[in-house]
Amino acid sequence: MAPPTFHNTADTADTADTADILVRLAQVVRSRRHSGGLRPVQWEILRYLSRANVISRCPGALALYLGTTRGTVSQTLITLEKKGLITRERNAFDGRGTLLNLTANGRLTVSSDPLKELQAVSGYMTGGTALAEWLGDLLARMQRRGGLKAFGACRNCDHFQPQAEPGRNHFCGAINGPVSEEDCHLICWKFISEAAS
């Protein structure tokens, strides 16, 4: 069976069907996001912190990612801190801001993320890579239309310079500093990509 192809179509019925399917899928996923005694926004924050590089684990970047205000994020962070799921510390990167980290309990909670069910189900689909690329493109277009900040992995960013020698760190032009092998696979709030424009 050939993998599905995803392309722009002028057929309004197909476009409406696709939009409806995406909305329904979001509703199904949302219905499972109240598990573990956490609200959906709390899950979003834990998920973000598990996927963000060190320079992006700050309240301002988190607010941009969620498309909300720092004040709204601050209240939720207080709750997550009281639950023992995150910690705050002085950001060694700039010496001024706050660095957010998952605690061991926070990492354990993320490992039981209710969205893992969606990941498991989508793992059975053929054409998953093409679908992920299509959905990523759709998300980027919607973010641009809404004036929202796009986040992406360092390795796909225009600022990223791969290591020149084995065993050395990569380099980020945005921060003018090193990027570890682990961090280059995580999402970053400094992300830009001409290819995604």
C-alpha cells in the first residue's frame, strides 16, 4: 500500500473535511488531557519543559510557546512548583532570568503523558513522516497568519552550525555559543528557518 500524499487542493469539501477531522481529533485528545490530576495547560507546560533546550526553559519563552501572557504562565508555574513537578533557579545562561526544570517527579509524570496514546495509535499509520511534515507545515502557516512565534529544533534552525570536528559541540549563532548534541534535538524559542517561511 502506497503512503498517502498530502497536497493543497482547491476542493472546498476536502479542505472542510480536513479541518473538521483536525478539530475532532483535537477534541478526542483534549478529552484525555485531564488525567493525573493535572489541567491541560499544566500538561502543556510539562510537555514543553521536557522538549525545550536550556535557553528556552524560561517563563517568557514558555508564554510565547503557549500563546499566552507571562502572568497567566506564572500562576500555573506556582501550582506545578507546589506539586513538586518543577523547580526554578537562576538562569546561568544570562545570569538574570529564571530557568525552569522538571524534577524527577515531573519527568516521571511526563513519562505517563496521556498523549502517548495518540503517539502509539499514530505509530500504526503508514505515511506518518509525510503526515507529520504536512501537519508541521500547516501549523507553521497558521502561526504566521496569526502572528505567533514558531518554535523548532536547533538542528533545523538557520542559526545552527554543526560541529566542525567530532567530539566538539555544535554552535548557535543566535546565542553566539555552544549547543550540545542533546540540545540540538530539542525545541528552541530562537528558532528561525527560511525553509519554513
